[in-house]
Amino acid sequence: MLSKDVLALALLASPAAATVFFEDRFTDGMSAWVTSDWKPNDMGTWTHGSGAWFANEAEAKGIITTDDLKHHAISAKMASAASTTSGKPLVVQFTVKHEKKDYSFCGGGYIKLLPTLDQAKFGGDDEYAIMFGPDLCGYDVSRIHLIFNYKGENLLKDEDIRLEYDDKDELTHLYTLVVEPDGTYSVSLDSKEKASGKLSEGWAFPSEQIKDPAQSKPADWVDTKRIADPTEVKPEGYDDIPAEIADPEAEKPSDWDDEDDGEWEPPMIDNPEFKGPWQPTMIDNPDYKGEWEHPMVPNPDYAPDTYGVIKKISTPALKTAVGHP
């Protein structure tokens, strides 16, 4: 359920100065939004209201999914497209309330920011720049999805942005994403940070540095730390010592009959003189130079200001899947 849904895509020059490209508090209904008929026989409906319960009915106005076990997709056009966020932070913020949550609840309330879109057919195959929002299912799945499209590939975060058990309730929660032009990000729930860092360290974006392709380990580099003592020689006759010997304390049984039982042989036992295969003593290698470290150089492909998050964005869209497994 999306209730009291504040969807804002903003470019910030500073915390006090922002260009708001899209904002909808749903006080005037959902006239700005176009519902999708992506899967004609499997699409749920949207309605406008305050939900089943609220503190302030007017402030709680939002758009609501009304069908379980259905796909829900809806989108709106920005009044002016955010053709670039170069040099400025990008802020995506919205609220979600899952009113019908129970132990088996499965639901996701995602915002997708897209460069272009056939709104009437908006669905799961449309390419997007960013996908952001909660992904909840029973006790096992509890995370905030943040996926970026880079050169046509959807990049999932290496490690989930986990939600705590107390985060999975029926209350309204504010989800905030900030992407900085230097390639850093932060994700917050109810203004409390859940994750932050560098995009290149959390997703498969080009890293800041790469191994210098012009450098390789020198042929004479010695990285063997320990060697066999070259002054030590295997003792003469060492290999002639058998691993087993006949038990010197064994005696032929008194009732042994050589004609019936064959020639008696004493049982074999481990030879206490046998020391195993000879191995020389290991010593520190005087020529050891340490582990060779490949020199690093700046990655020419590292350019966070040109990542998929900076694509031309003209359409914010909501795509949800709400129901029970």
C-alpha cells in the first residue's frame, strides 16, 4: 500500500537550495498519474484515499493498491525533465505504509526513475535509471532495494541494505536516497541512515583505481618466503630404513602345523626407526623480496558523474507487488 505518498525528485545545490523536479502529496487526487495495462489479466487497481487508519485524514492522502496477488504499476511525467544532475546531488524521497502486513506478507513499493516510457504499457521490462524502495516478505526478506542501470545492465548492491524487524510494521515510513556527484550515496529510513559509501564499492561500477596494465611482476622477483636449507644433506642410508618390520617379540604358536598352515611368518609392525620421507629443514629465504604488489593507477573509466544515475530522467513511476506467497 502506498499511502500519504510524497514522491520527490530533487536536485540540490545545497541543503537550503533545491530544484524540485517532481513532487506530489496527492492532496488533489491522482490526476497526474497514468495506470499501466502491462498485463491486462493480472493488473491490480489503484485508488486515492487515506487508507484504513490514519492520524490526520487530509495529510494521509495517497494512492493505494487495492488488489492482493496482482501487479500494480503507475507513472507520472515530470513538468520539466531532469536532463542532468551533473555537479549536484540527486534526492529521491517518498513514503510507504503497508497497512495489511502480517507474518506472511510479501510486498514491495518501488520507485523507478526512467528516461522514457510508454506509460500505458509500463512494466517490469522497461529500462530505468534507478529503482529504489522496500522489499519485504515474511521473516526472511527485509531490505531496501537500490538498483542502478549502468550501460544497459541493472546493478544490484553487493550487500543488502537490511531492515530491522522493528522497521517492518504497518506505520508510514519515509525512504530517502541521496546520490552525490562525487560518486557517494546515502540511504535513510525515517531520516536515520541505513547505508552510505561509494557507489564503486557497493555496486559493479568502474572502480577508482585499477592495476597498471603497463606493469607486471619482474621475472627475477623472489616471493618465496621459505626454502630448503641448501647446506643440509640427506643422511646416508636414510631411504633404506623400512616403514615396517617383523615383530621381534612374536613367537610361532605351539599348535602351528607348517604342512597344514604353511610357513609361519611373524606379523609386521611399524618400524620405530622409520622417520618418513626425508625432508630438509626449511629456513628463511635470504633473497625474499616480499609479496609483489601490482602498482595501481587511476581508472580511465571511473567517472561517477556519467553513471546511470545521471541519465535523462523524465518519468517517476511506482511499481509494486503486494500479496501473500
